[in-house]
Amino acid sequence: MARTSPRRRPALIVFVIVAAAACLALGYWQWTRFESVGGTGQNLGYAFQWPLFAAFVVYAYRRFVQLEDVAPEEQQKIVTGDEPREIPTDLLPQRSAPAPDVLDAGNPDDEAHQAYNNYLAQLRAGEADRSST
């Protein structure tokens, strides 16, 4: 459902015209640099790129006007959609179980790890004693 009186922002229209004209002017300038004696392929690339920027500015304004003319109820449907979105369970690879030796409590690395943690706890206790005095 379209609004009965669509608003067109004059400042935005002026901006689109100025931006598109500037992009086209920059494209023409790059084309003349390409045609000159010292022109390179980079100038040719920019000469084709700037008109694309101008077209994008016009397209973005056109899309903005289209979305502005949509009723608020319809905008919510466009943004969120009516369908729930879920990630399929088989999309990601299945996670493998950890190796049994990692879960083993008798692992020698655990003793070294515990000894290191005890050492750090002693250092932290020593730092607390120094900072309190």
C-alpha cells in the first residue's frame, strides 16, 4: 500500500544530482587523462569506474524512495520476513569426541599443570602481602 502523498526530500535530490554529476565529471577527466600521451590503463579503469558510481548513487536513491513508499506494516515484513530462519543441523560438520587420554585423570601433564598453578598461587599470595604493607 503506497502513501497518498509521498515525500521527496529536495536536499537528497540535490545531493544525488550533484554526486552523480561529480562522478561523471571525474570519469570524463580520467578519460581525457587516458587519451593524453602519458595515460595508463589505470586511468582507463577509473574512466569506466566513475560512471558506475554515478549509476549506483541514482539506484540507491531510487531504492530509498521505493522503500519509503512502503507502508510501515509491509516494511516490517521486508526486514524480518514471515518465515522463521533456522540453521540446518547438518550444515556444520559433527564435532568429534575428545581423545580418551585427555580425559584420563592420571595424565602426567595434570601433575605438572597443578604444580604450576600452585606456584602461581604462591606468587599471587606474595604480591598480596607486599601490596598490603
